[in-house]
Amino acid sequence: MVSTLRSADEGSATLSLGDSNSVNSNHDSISVDVDTAMRDLLEREDTDRDNLITIDDQGPKHFPLGSYSADQNSKFDVQGVYQLSNLLQELFLAKQQGLTTATVKRTQLEEDPVHRLSRLITTAWWDNLTRRLDADGIDRAAPDNLTQRRDADGIERAAPGPTKKSSLRIYVPPGAPEQFAYYSVVAKDRPALDLDVQWLPEGEMTADFIKSINSKPGILALDMEAVQLDGQPVTKRMKGAPFIVPGDRFNELYNWDACFCALGMLDYHLPVMKGIIKNFVFEVRHYGKVLNANRSYYLGRSQPPLLTWLALKTFHRTKHEPDALDILRSAILAARKEYHAWWTSTPRLDEESGLSRYRPTGKGSPPECRPIDFAHVFKPYTKKHGMTLEEVSNAYNNGTITEPDLDIFFDHDRAVRESGHDTSNRVEGVCVDLATVDLNCLLLQIENDIGSTIEAHFNNSLAITEGFGVPGDKEDAVESSHVWRERAEKRRALIDKYLWNEEKGIYLDYNTVSKKQSTAESVTCLWPLWCGAATQSQAERLVKQGLPLFECIGGLSSTSESTRGTVTEANPQKQWDYPYGWAPHQVLAWDGLRSYGFHDEADRLSYRWLHMMTETFRNWNGTVVEKYDVTQLERSHYVDAEYGNQGRNFKFAPQEGFGWTSDANLRQNGSFIHGLASMGEKAKLALAEGVSWEEFSKRGGTVSA
């Protein structure tokens, strides 16, 4: 079968799922009529008519595929939800390619789910998530699915911002005149794009300016390189650096999403990883920081900083390539600039404690959200002003009404979004005041990374080149490692002083206004293991007293159940609270535990997470989602809190997953590949067979390779 899903027997052997009679055939493959077979398969097996074959369907779980072959003697029976859903996916992909007949291979239907999922992540899904901002890719990369969303009846749900579908728009920073000229030619040569090319102003991106362009949002320009093509038109003389989008409704380059997605790309998509780093460096040079994402309404907001982590992982895989050291140099210079200009400057730096906080720039409610997303916030003001919910939202955002309490709420809300944990009881309503464990651990890692990299790769002397300077730099400034080692030691001491709770045996966020530790228990308390902030004694306390607060059957929950509290109308379920688990929390916990010698705990947690992902993939038509309910396995992808669950909205076959989970949905693609890398064949086979952690451990199974 010709398909974007390469057959299971290409390149490597397929593990057996056990019973070889699960598919009965006297042939290894069969040629069938695509439309007829797909129609009858859905009619027979898709009993809930959602265009998927899952464990919810009540069909016979048996399909005589041989009867659809021209060979009347062919016997090819497909049995079981997993193989029936694989058949549906293969038929759908054949139909997408315009095939009327297709050869279905037995190996495609029997392929073990661990192998199939890892194969899709590494060979198929990433291509659907890759973008470039050049003439060949801008029509795919520029559309904004957040501010231009429509309900099923076609009514626009834009908030606050455009009230009708806008043209494509790109904003170019003043330091990139060659890009402005390039996109102007693209707009002229391709009028059907309706591309609006705009300059950003010189100087600081203030809250007032960012708000002023919320009504005309656009994509922000990223890195491009000149291409030497003599005689070619201008639109072929520059090429955009590739990047990854998370998938589903997220169609822009996100900061920490891309970093965790990269875990699933290390062995297969290094050019894209290098492109992501180049784009991040471009953002720091021209926008002052790695942005939350490259949209105009994110100009005042970043996300958890992971640039050095990503750059070093990429360098270790590409150091034999001629441009590897130059890319690493630019990444370290960009990380240094962002560190000084954003993360350790006013108002993010708390001068008294010496720790940093999430404090982005902005005014009003976030344009990427709808008024209904803040119904509980705006509702009290509807009666006060005699307005509808949408009218209150619009009046507040255009300045017709002023409400100081709303200003405070949205200051915290923007900080929550910059933290990446939008939303959670842990940070809601207090985030701008918190020196969080996670941010300060990330900054400690950056300090360690910059210091060790300058020493190991730049002979302990790194010149600060044009575009990367910060106020206070001397002419011909040079960085050495010892300054960064001193910063790291200082932050390590501050983390111990302000964030460690001796009684609970865990790390807690510190409120820089109340001068007290937060009581909220977050799984980010394990991040000091990842960055090396904990002593061995503290690590042992964390494992003994902290880990049980978050460990569930499917991995780690984002917060403890007590921090989530009882769900009520006044305390609705948040997506970054218990019982939901996210890929970044799993990955950093595994790596941190292993670095302190807790291999058994890391193995157990990684097995739990991958088992949950594999069972969801097996039982729900190849589903991989953004987040999971880690307290149960049967319907762990059924997450309805706040924005729902990205990665569930497909028919017939998933074609991208979600990035960091399958790291499908971008975030998850990476965690799956990262977890598999530490597993031996017995553990992988057990996952393929659907063996739970409890059963695997009873058998005396060993996870590590």
C-alpha cells in the first residue's frame, strides 16, 4: 500500500502481539477496493458513528476483508479493535491519496502498538507539524487558528480582536529589512494570499503598543537564510528556517512546546531542531526573548526558558557537522541576553530574595482566548454595567470601562500563561508574586549550561557579538565560565533558603509579597533533581515524601489532589491540576530521579506513562493527546477541563498526534520517544502486550535497557 505510514516491515522487524491467529489469512497481503471496504467496515464496526473504531463500539469485532478482494479464494479476516482501527487508518490514508484499490499488508494490521506509535512519530507525524515562513510555506504557517475560530454554525468566536476573518499578516522587526523586502515581493507576486506586510516599531514593545495591534493580529517573522540561486526570482532567494507547531489549533512556534517536542526528533529530524534554535535566537535578537509563540499578541510574553538545554542536546548530536559550533555559540549568546534582559531584570527579578518571577508585559484579556473562557470573571460586571458578557469583555478591552480588579486578575493570568501552566490553582490569582520552583530551576540550569559550555567549547572566553549585548556590557565584552558558576552557586543557595520546606520534605513556591511559602503542592517540586539544586539528603526526602503526592497509575499528576481541592462552580477543574498529567513534568522527573540514582523510581514512572499512552493509542483508534487523566487507564484521554484535550478531534486516522506527548500532540510525541530510549526489549514487549506496571513488576521485569 502506498501510504504516508510506511509499512511495518520496512527497515526493521515487527514484534509479535502474541496470538498469530488474530488475523487469519492464507496470504501476507490482499488487494481491496478502498471505498467499498471502508464504507462497509464503518457500517459494521463503527456503531457510535464517530468515524473511529474504538472500545466504545459494539460491532462484531470481526471483518472479512478477504471478501473484498478480486481473488474469491482469499481468506483475510481482521479481528479486534486495534487491528480493525489500523485497517480503517490504512484505508483512509489510501483514500486521501486518491487510490481506488490498495494492498493491505498483514504486518500493517498486526504491528505492535509500541512500534507503530514510535514509527508514526519518527517517520510521519513530524512532517505534518513542520512549518516555514517563506514563499512556499507562509500560506500554511501564517493562518491563526486562535483568534480566527468559528463555531459549527459558522459564527466567529474572535476575542478580543478581529471581528471577521482577516487577511494573512506578518510583522517584521526593524532589524530585518531584507525580510520586509522579501515578504513585500511575495505579497505582490501572490495577490491571492492577501498578505499584509507590516513593520514593527523601533524600541521597546510596550503594553499599550501590543494592545493597539490586538485588533489586527499577525505572525511574527522568524529566521531566514539566503539561498544562492542565480537567475531565480526573489521569492526563491530566501528560505525560512523550519520549525514545529504543537498541532491541532496551535499553528505557531511555541517556546517550551518545541523544546520538549525536540526529544522525539533527536535521531530523525536534526535539520528541524537546528531550525528551531535559529528561530529562537532570531526572536531573542529582535524581540528581546524567546516568545510564548510568534504571534503579535505574544510580544510581551515568554515561556519557561529551555534554550540552552535544547541547544546542547542538538549540539551533542550534530557536533560533527561544520555549523554545529556556530549554532551553539549563537544559542549561548542568545540565552545570556535573554537571561539579563528578561528573566533577571525588573520587574521579574525580586531584589529582596534574588529569585525571579513570571511577569510579562500586557493589558486586557489575552486575545487568544474567547470571552466565554472568562465568563466567571466577567459575570459579576454584567449586572453592574447592564451589559452582556461579550459587551463587558469588549468594553473592558477597549477602555470604555475601567475595573482595577480586572486589571489585577489579568496581570496574574498573563503570568500564568507565561509560566506554561495555564491554568492551575497553584498559580491562579497569585502568579506575578510567585518565585516559582520551576522558573528558578530553569534559570539555575541556564547558569550551569552557559558556564560549562564556555569552558568546554569556547576556551573559557566567549566574545559578545553584535545583536547580543545588554546594558552594562563593555566594548569588546567577553564572558568566562567562573561568573556563571558563581551565579549558579548563589541561586542554588537561594533555592534552598526560600523554596525548600524541611517539614514537608518538598520544594514550594515563594510569595515575594507575603514573604511566605505557598502551600500549593506541585510536581515541579521534583525539578531541583533535574537541575542539581538538591542535596542527596533532600533528594531522598523528595522521593519518600514528595513522590507519593503525585504518583498515579498513569504517571505523575501536575499537582496533589489537596491542591486541586473539591471541584465546584466556584473552583472549577483546571487543566494543569490533579488528576491530569503532562509530558514535560514526566520527562524532567525521570531525568532528575536518574541523576540522583533513583533508577527504579524513574523506570516505574516512565513505564506507567508509556503504558497509559500505549493503551490509549491501542483502544482509541491511534489517539495521542496533549494531556491525560493519570488516575485511570480506560478513558485517560477524556479531558474536558477548560480548553478540552488537543489531539482528540480527528476522523478515521490521526495524522500528527500532539507534539510533546508523542515527542503526538507535539508535546507528547517527545515523551514517548524519550521514555522508550531508556527501556529494554522486555519492557517494550510488555508494553506492546498491554501489561500493566503492577503485573510487569510481579513478573520481576526490568525496565532499563
